Amino acid sequence: MIGGIFPIFEKEIGSTSTFQHTPSGVECIGFDLRAFRWTQVMTFAIEEINKNTTLLPNISLGYRILNSCASPTNTLRAALTLAGGMEEREPGSSCLPAISALIAESGSSQSLAVAGTLGPFQVPIVSYFSTCACLSDKSKYPTFFRTIPSDYFQAKALAALVKRFGWRWIGAIQSDNDYGRHGVLAFKEEVEKFGVCVAFVGTILRTYSLEKIKAVVEIIKQSSVKVILAFAPGSDFYPIMKEVVKQNITGIQWIASEAWITALRLSTPEIYRAFGGALGFVVHKMEIPKLKPFLTGISPYADTSTAFVGEFWKIMVGCKAVVPGDQIKNPNEICTGNETLMNSQDVFFNVTELRVSYNVYKAVYAIAHALHHLLFCNTANEKPARPCLNVADIQAKQVTYHLQRVKFKNQFGDTVYFDENGDPPASYDLINWQLRDGKVKHVTVGHFISTENGNYELSIQEEEILWRTDKMVPISVCSEQCPVGTRKAPIKGEPICCFDCIPCAAGTIANQTGAADCTPCAKEFWSNQKRDKCVPKTTEFLAYDEPMGIALTAVSLLGASLSLSIMLIFIYYRQTPVIKASNSELSIFLLFSLFLCFLCPLTFIGRPEARVCMLRHTAFGVTFALCISCVLGKTIVVVTAFKASFPGSKVAGKFGPMQQRIIVCTCTLVQILICVLWLKLSPPFPVMVFRYSNKIILECNTGSEAAFYAVLGYIGFLSVICLVLAFLARKLPDNFNEAKFISFSMLIFCAVWVTFIPAYVGSPGKFTVAVEIFAILSSAFGLLFSIFAPKCYIILIRPEKNTKKHVMGKMLTTGP
């Protein structure tokens, strides 16, 4: 005996017990042709098996089918009735008191009630339409099997569909039962992995009041979503569909669960006005050719005891078949008895696109194969087929054991088996609602297949899809995708799909639309104006062809030219008193060193290279050391010469030309030694400085800060000595007081280099080099003009004063 429970009626009529008399039986309304066909498929499959000579030979399967009214309570009542035996047994009946297996139910809530109750008793239950993933828990439902894939796979399929078309902002409607709640929960978990947000979740049920239905419809109207998933059985979703059509809510792309996408009751032109173009996954369709004659042969006159045939006949034929014992209320509704279903074109008789009906068919055959293996200890088609167990000894737990291990290929080429969770392999067709010839057609536009390694394959023929928005794929987003150069900024209190687009910060880019974050550019690059591309940073150094470089080069060459010119003047007029009095040899050395000092800034201009970096700092240190050494030599000569009590004094003789050369060479040699050590131990080198965000500074690193400041310190030391000695000789004769000129030049020199240090440290980029060049030129011009300008003035403009008398005049008048 195999039991079957089907929701042949859609809704139970509620009644209140007064406890004054025996409660009336359960009354249901809303005859469901789809569910009735499921019962007929079960009957057809059992009769087909009973005629089969290889599957359960010489054994006839019996069955009993009860109505659940799509109610968990009635389903549980029916299950206990079937599991416990017939309520009333006829005398002498040899029927078995209980079922060996149960085919139930379509709703997940109903199956949960049955599986939870009959599971401890080891009664196997095979569902044909319950998809809740919760039923795969073998620890809670050890005897539950199903021939339809779990919602775990349907959720993956629906999420893959949403991802495929780029929908990021969707709504959801769930039935207020286990099927709807678990289905939407599994769907949300999957789509959230792809960054999809569910704007709202509306809850419905066929027993809800009209006010609750309208409240859900109002949520749909107020929301900005353009794509809505409805995860509910057809009977629960139908009331809200009527309200949506009534309020003429169009422009929404509906995604359907397998429970209603192919429901015949919902697939009407009226419903299509608002739900046309709906997409949903269903199990593969199958054609059972021999089923049509069986269905068209249904008649209330053939077997008057067959349940539910009367209601079916009234819907199909339009009249009531009168059988013995019926009371006639309205004679006009009575059938003549000549009515037939043979030529009916109703979709009920279309056996070419069976889906859930095919699941019922597979469930019956799976139970039959399990019973065959149990009774004959081999699989069907194996010979000899001799019973190894008495039918009367069958126990439900034995059927469960063999059902778990059943695996066979049916006449249509499908392999039927159950995995460790009691689930079949997942395989879906993608269905699209299309209106053709005034009828709603369920057109297959794609497929979804799960693989054994946990991956899946989704294939869609997009050109075959009829969208709610005609041929254009609907767009459903909370916020438009951020363009390149911007990133998403979450809005406080809103889902992650709702965001603002803000421009990338300087130095970062977003070269793809919808970027969550901006990508920083490499340190050698910088973002362009649009913030969509990293471009090489501009390299900055003091170049010859820029205005500042040209100006400094011109000033440097001017100073070198002046030095060279004055040196030529001094050579030409070397026999004149003014030149002789100022020590012509040291003056020419000094002018030559100033000439080199003026040329030194040229090494600071241009792209830094290794050799240039080593040359610029050492050349600067050596030339200025030579310059200050010459000044020091002149200062010592002037001081010793005019501090002597009379001409020809021995003090003056001690500092003759040889001693002057030794002073200059010695002082310069010390600087040369410092520079050699510097170049040997830690020489300057070119470096790229990334201190600034949008440019790269090319400059020379000193290599050793200590060596650099040692060079500067040594020059400063010589300058201070010169300044002190010149200050001691400040009261020498006015006509030729070279010590005053040297003092003034040293004051300028020291002032320039004291202010140089903070300016050097605080100047940005190439201006650091410019400050250093300015300090070199300023100090060189200070020395040149302070020491040599007065002499050139006398030589070139006032030659009458270029006499020994004039030079010594003041000295003679003030001498002892």
C-alpha cells in the first residue's frame, strides 16, 4: 500500500466549535485541477507498475489518496490516518492496515509536519513538490526524500539569474510558511555575496485579509525597485496578483519560484497584464504519452467510488454527473450522460510539458524499485525474480533503507536516485511568460545545472526572453553605478546598494565603473584630472631652458666675465701704484678664484647625474676655500704691513710672496683633503625625491651631511678669521684702507651664508638649488665689488689718483 496526500482543494473553511455537538468534518473550497492531475498521475503510475512483468512481478500495489486542503493540520491528520490504517475496515478485508511509503506533500510546511511526525516511526515520505532546504536535515527528518531539487539549489539559480542581469536592488515577497521564509532567507544569503540588496520582504498567505494584501501592494508601489522575487505557492500568491492587476501596477519584472511559474490557474491573460515576462526556474519538463488516454478516460460513471471526480467533471464538462444516491437540487445542472472528455482541448490534458506531475511519477517508481529490491533481493530486470521476503513482513524502515540506495534509469532515460540528504540532482529550466495567440505560454529560455563539485552552469538565450520592458533588460538599482574617477560612499542608515559617488582623492584613481574604492597610483605616477588614469609625475629640476635657469646662468656668466675682465685690467696695470699696493699676485689669484666661483653655479643647473653631483659640491667647496684663502692672505699682508712701525720692518718681511703662497695653498689643501675624504667615503649622488604629491624632484643628495657641513664650516672658519683680522686693521690710512673693504666683503659673505641655511632648508623643490646658487653668486659679487670696485674706479676713472704720492699721502701726514 502506498499513501498519497495532495492539496486537491486550496483552502479550508474555518469553523468555530461550540462544544454542544459533534464537530462537523473539514470543509474545503477551491478545487485545484493541477493537484487533481497529480493524483491521477500517481494512479496511472501504479496501474502501469501493476501491469509490468519485471517490476514487482505478481505483486499488486495498492494506494489510498487523501486531500490536505493545503493545510499542515489536515496534512498531518491525513498522514496519521494513512500510517495507522483505515478508519473503518470492511469485514473480511485482506488489505494491509498501514502504508509502506507515503507520497506527500506539495507544500514545505505540510511536509515538515508529516516528516517530523512519521520520521521516528521510520515511515518513508517522498515529496514531489516540497523544496524547503530545511528538509534536507537528516538528523531531523531521516525518512524524508523528494524528487524535486532543494531550494538550496533554487536559491543559487535565482541568485545567478540576478547576477547575470546586473540587478542590485530588488524586492521579495514570501509566503508566511516554511517554504517562503526559508526560500527567501536562502536567496538573500546567496545574492548578498554578489552585493545585491533586498529592499523589502513582504509576507503573504492565502488566508490573509484584504487589508494585509493591500498593505503589501502599497509597499510595492512606494518602493523604487523594478525587480521583485515572489517565493510563494500559487494559492498564496494569487490574491496579491489579483490586487496588483486591479491597481494596474506595471513596469515590474517578476521573478518566480518554481511553485507558481507554471501554475495553470495563474497563467491567464488577465494576470499577464501585470505579470507578463515573468522569469522563474522549474524542473525539467517531460512528456508521458500514455497518460493522455488515461486522463481523457476519467468519468464519474466508470467508478462511482472514485473521490474528487465529481468536482473535476463539473469543472470540465459544466454539469453535474448524477450517480445512485445523489440528491438532485437543480435539474438544469444535471449531465445527460453522453458527455465525454476525448475531444477536450483543455491544458489539463496536455501531457507534453509535465513537470511536477513527472515528479509524482518518479516518486511512485522510486518506491516501487525500493520495494522490488526489498522483496526480491535484486534490482528490476534481473533474473530470476523470486521473492526473498514475504509481503506481510515488510517493515517501513526496510523500505527507507532501500529507498536511500535506489538508483535506476526510467523509460525516459532519466536516472533516478537520492543523495545522502534525500535530494535528487539539481537541474532546472528557465521559464519566461509569453503571450501567444491569446494564451500564456511557458517558454523555456535557459537552463541551470549543478555539478558534482559544487559549481553550477547557467545558460540563457537572452534573445528569446520577452521582458516586461519589451526587449530591453530592466534596470533595478538603488543608486546609479558610479562613473570612472569616482568611488562609492555608503549612505548612513541605508543598505550598501544605496550610495553616493564621490571623486577619488588626488593621487588615486578608479578606472572602472562602480568602484568600491579608489586605487592609489604608484609613487612614480599621479592621477590625471579625471581620476581615471595614473600618469607619470612631472620631474622637476633647475633646467637651463627655464626662466630661472636662464637668469641664473646669465648672472653667473656676467660675474665670471667681470672677474676675468678685472683680472686682465690688473695684469695690464700691474706696475701702477694702486695695484702694487694691493699685492698684485694675491689679487690676481683672488680674481681667478672668483672666476671659478662664478662658474661653479653652472654645475648646479641641469639634470642631476652622478658625476655632476660629485663635482658641484666639491667644486663649490674648493673654489670658495681658494677664494677665502686669498682674502686671508691679503688680510694678513695688510695687517702686518701697516702694523709695522716703519717701512722695511722685519715683521713685513716675514710675510713675503713665498709665505703668502704657502698660506693660500695650505688653506686650500685642507679643503681638498676634506672633499677627497667625502668623495671616497660617502659621495653625493642623484636621487628622486617624492616629497611632493604631484611631482618628482631630481636633486643631488649630499651623501654625507657631516661632510657637507664640514666643507661649509671650513669656509666659514676661514671667513671668520678674515673678518677678525680685517676688523683689527679698520683704522688704517683712508687713502688705502683695503682692510675696510675686506671687512665689508666678509660681513656680506658671512651674512649671506648665515641666512642661506634656513632658506636652504625651507625652500621647496628646485628652489633649494636656486637658493644655493643665489648664495654663491651673492657672496662672490660681494667679494668682487667690495675689494676690487674701488681700485677699478681709481684705475679707470680717476687715474690721477693712481700715484704713489696719493696712495702714501695720508700715511705720510699721519706717520711718526
